Amino acid sequence: PHVLLFDEPLSNLDAKLRAQTRIELVELHQRVGTTVVYVTHDQVEAMTMATRVAVMSMGRLQQVGTPQEVYNQPVNMFVAQFIGTPPINCLVATIADDGAGVTIAGGRLPLPAGLRTPVEARQSVVVGVRPEHFEIVDSAPLKAEVRAVEWLGHECLITAVIADQPVIIRQSGMATNEVGSQVSLAVVPEHVHLFDPDSTERIA
């Protein structure tokens, strides 16, 4: 056949067998070279098996691109929150008075480069930051309170709040931060995403 159609073929397999079968299907595709259309709700399958990903919601196509493009440059908040485990952190914020940063509950993050549309001082926005892009530093304008620490062996997930807005921070190894402690968070500008709170479309 010119095209192979797969409709959630691995959904009834246990986790170990599902991982093994993913590799077998990728090797099969490489061997036969036939186009494969693969439908799945499992983002791990989409990210690890696909050469191009099409994200759909309510019957409408949201974004098409490589797994890296969809993960690093989501076109809207739905795609940003759908792709990634744990999901992206989305925080209500405003553009700073000087127009050079983003203010979140008294803290501040840098304004990303490459704005698709111009922004104005005190404009409401939604800031998106992937858990792995939050960096705990000795001193930074953005403060958070640690609520839980989950050690997973190779990494640690820290659940915290920034003025009642929950965030998840991913760190390698075991975190030394204790529940109830305050941490300072930093993010490099290229890892800051901005979304319009009304249309949910990407601003930067």
C-alpha cells in the first residue's frame, strides 16, 4: 500500500510492551519507507515516533511541524499545554512599565525576542515556561514557595506556587529544597513564551 493507517495500535498494551513496540514500528517504517498516518492521544508516541506531528482539537488542526517545532514553538496555549510532560507552566502576567520585561505577582521575567505582534506596557499576557527551563538560583526577582518535592530517581519535580499560581520545576537528581521554603527562579529569554489571554495565540 501507498499509505499505512494506524489508529491507536498500542493503547491496550502494558507500558513495557508499548515501549518495545514503538521501536519496532519505527524500524518497520524505516525499512519499508511507506508513509504512515498514526493517530494517538499519547504524546510520547507522537514525539518519539513521528517525523511530523499534527495536533488537533475539537476537529480543528492546530499546528503541523516536527516534534521539535511543536514542542519549542507552540502556536497557541492548547498546543503548548498538550505537548510536554509535565505540561508547560502558564502564568497570568503583565508587560512591565519599561516594556522590557514581564511582571508576575511582583516578580519579573525577561521579555523574549522575536515578538510576532508588538506589546504595550501593562498589557495582560500569559507567560509559558517549560518545567525544565525554570532555574533555581541564589537571587532572582521571581519568588516561589515550595509545596511538594517528588524524587523520581533521575530527576526531581518541585511543585511550587507564585502568588497562588502553581508551577512545576524539573531538576536533575535530588533537589535540596524543603517544603515551605522560598526559591528564586530565573529563565533565559529564549525559553519564555508569551500568549494572548483572549485568543490564546502565541505572541512570542
